[in-house]
Amino acid sequence: MPRPDPVPSPRRSTLRRFWRTMRFMALLAIACAAVAVVLVARGDPTTHVHMLIATALGVGLTVLLGTALMTLVFVSNSSGHDSEAAHFEEEE
């Protein structure tokens, strides 16, 4: 007799959603870093390579950090953990 497929756990689907969003945002961070490097390189023709690398890393990692934190806020809200904290404040 065939067995039915197991029901996916909410934890696994939440992690899958988080990583799907982060993969998309990593591509956006690379695009933002590339635009920033082009803008810095156009501004001064004597710009050193070290400045371009620092610009790319700074912009790229800042975009990734911001999107990771905001994605965690949205995932936490959709999982129901925030609603438990809101009810705790109402009881007091």
C-alpha cells in the first residue's frame, strides 16, 4: 500500500522561504555594488583598486545585512511568534 507524502513542517517551509528571498536579494546586492563601483570609478580616474574593492564590499554587505534583518522580521511575523508577544502586553 502506498504511503502518503509527509506534511511539510512549518519550520522547513519558513527556512525555504528565507533562503529563497536571500538568494534573490544577493543578486540585487551584487547589482547595487556594481553600480556603486561604476559611479566611484567614473568620479575620479585616479581611483585605486583598493577603493573600488572597499566600495563593492561595503555596499554589497550593507544591502545583504539590511535585507537579512528585514526578512527575519517578516518571517517572524508570519510564523506567529510576534502575536504571542502582543497578547502578553495586553494582559498586563
